[in-house]
Amino acid sequence: MVHVWPLALRDGELALRPLRRRDRADYERMRERNRDWLRPWDATDPERTARQLPFTTVRRWNEQQARLGLHLPLAITNRGRLAGQITAGPIQYGALRSAVLGYWIDHEQAGAGLAPRSTALVIDHLFAELGLHRVEVTVRPQNAASLRVVEKLHLRHEGLRRRAIHVDGQWRDHLVFALTAEEVATGEDGHGVLARLHREFPPDTPAR
């Protein structure tokens, strides 16, 4: 299994790809209009007052970590329009062979099934292409939208981590959900989680 960067993953009109320099204006506008929408779920640094790093810093860090194979940071696009971000990381090999997933969606495009499809695409890539064994998603108990994502993808609920992650200025409790490669029937096309999602929630389903 070989880590490849840059990487693009696609499911119809949905595409995951690295952030580009020319995305700066659209990315900054998207982050600004989603500031209040994302505030309750955005991770924060207890030693920093700034809530959002500049685009150039984010992109540079993403590129460095991705080329080292430590993270898989991808922009979510819908019909060519920026719609959010999804990141797998840290990616750990050796005895663990695991990664943690995080994602967010532009509120103007929420409810269209982009988050579960994006997450399914990345999980399938981690299992089929990188040979990982386990993926994990942590969700604040109050985040109903993210809880619906892990439910649709059949991630197992593994428990509650008390004050696990600094979010919105405080240490917050997070629920833990996980999936291992043995729990997914992956086809020859490398899709397992995505194929199951499409069977249960066909792409033309109005509400996801």
C-alpha cells in the first residue's frame, strides 16, 4: 500500500481534492459565512486566542503533513464549488494502522448528503488503498448532524471521552465511533462503505 499525494476522490458531482492557491478567496468567504455555524464544533487551542488560521498557513500545513503521509486533508467540492473539508489524521501505521476523521460542511450546502458520502469515500480509501485497519470519528453529543453521519455509515458507538478535545473555548466531552476493515465488504472497485451508503440512501433520495 502506497500513500499518494496529491490525491483526488470522486463520487459523481462530489469530489475531494487538495486545497489550491486559487481557492483562497472562495475558502475565506466560506469560512466567514460559516463562522457562527461552525463555532460550537470547531476545535480550538487553549494557548491561542485566534480561532481561525490564515488560508496560506492552513494550506502550507496541509501540504507538509500530506506529503509526509501523516494526514490526508481534502477540500470537499460539489459541482466544482467548495463545500467544506475532510481530514484523516494522524495516520498511524505499524501495530495501530488507524486514523481519526474530521469534517465540516458549508451550511448553504448542508442536508445534501455531502458529509456521509465524503466520509465514506475517505474511509474506503484508507482501507482499500492505504491498508489501514481502523478509523475513528469523535462527535460532541450535541452535534445531531454528525451523529446522523456516523449512523448512516454504521460506525460503532464505543463510548464517551470526558473533556477530550478543546472545542469552542472549553474542554468538551466527545462520543467515540469506529469502524474496522473487517466490518466492511469491499468490492473490486475499492468501495465498501460508499457502496453500502448508496444502497441504503440512493443518490436521488431527496433528503439524506
